[in-house]
Amino acid sequence: DSGVTQTPKHLITATGQRVTLRCSPRSGDLSVYWYQQSLDQGLQFLIHYYNGEERAKGNILERFSAQQFPDLHSELNLSSLELGDSALYFCASSVGGLPNTEAFFGQGTRLTVV
Amino acid sequence: EDQVTQSPEALRLQEGESSSLNCSYTVSGLRGLFWYRQDPGKGPEFLFTLYSAGEEKEKERLKATLTKKESFLHITAPKPEDSATYLCAVRIEIENQAGTALIFGKGTTLSVSS
């Protein structure tokens, strides 16, 4: 158990809908990262938050947004869902925002868009 | 462009048959190289961090090494429970942004049969 908790584990929704994925980082970790994993693309970096502030964005679609709350949990919001958004979404956390720290991953949310 | 390439894509071994997985990287400023293990439908599990050329880390049957251009994950006398996908990632600082990201290779899927 990495200590990173993601909910829900599975989510099935229809195209055009909006969903919210939740992540609780390890105790004491200030950084939260979101990743998308699909079969053909592998793990793709979406966004990095540190202590409530957005620090970096990767290839995140404009339909996707995230935030980190004062208690350090984070939410990833996906809207106007398309079939191609079906994937595993992972959250990871690390102690700080420094490059040389390990990131620990949650068990992921499997999103299926039908 | 920052890039991580892993080879082979898939590897089948007999129990006890040692081998190595390769991770080559092209990054503008390496801030750490990370190895993860991922079981199907699960989140990546942290294994090792390497920071500088010549560094080595060991854990049970696994040993990770780093050169200036690549890293190897050596598996000695593997067992069936070592079957998983092994992911290599490099931590980069994102240009013009304050945060960092892990850039992952697509992984090597290892199958060990008894």
C-alpha cells in the first residue's frame, strides 16, 4: 500500500458527461501529480500541484481541470467526455516539489466512457 | 524533446534465467531516473531512484544501474512472482513552469514461467 488513495476505483459514464476523480496523498506529501494511462500511449503526465498551487501542466486537455484543496487532497475534473477519454487515471504524491524525490502512486481510477 | 525508450517491449524468461531490461533516455537536464513495477490494473510501485552515472541500487533479485545515456534493470534468478511490467521514468523540470514531471517509457512486460 503506497498510502495514496484514489476514489472511485471504477467509473462508467456516457459521452458528454462530467466526472470528478479524487485523490488523497500520503500523509505529509505536498505535491500531487495526475497521470493518464491508455494502452497505446502509456503513462502521460497531466498536471502537478504543490501545496494548493498549480505548478506544471503537461498534455492536459482544456476539458480537464484539477485543483488541490487546503487539506491537500486533489480532484481531477473531466468534462464533455469522449470515448477516447476512457483510460486509467493515476494520482501520485511526493514529499516536495523538488525533482529528486520519489513519487508514489495510487491504485488508479478506471474510467470507461460509453 | 525529452524521451524515454525501453527495450525489449516484452521478455519471457524461465525461472532462474537472469536477464536485463534497458532504458535509454534523452533529456535536457536529468533530475533523477526512477524504476517502477506495475501489475495489471494496479498503480506503479516504486522500486529505485538513481541520480548520477555509476550509481547502483539493489533490492532482492533486482539491481538497477545508471550511465549517462541509459539505465539497466538486472534481474537475477527471477521467479514467477517477478512477472510484471517494469517502467522507467525520468524526472524533468518543465520549461517555463515551476513544476516537474515524470516522463515514462512504455515499459517492458516480463513473464517468468516455472
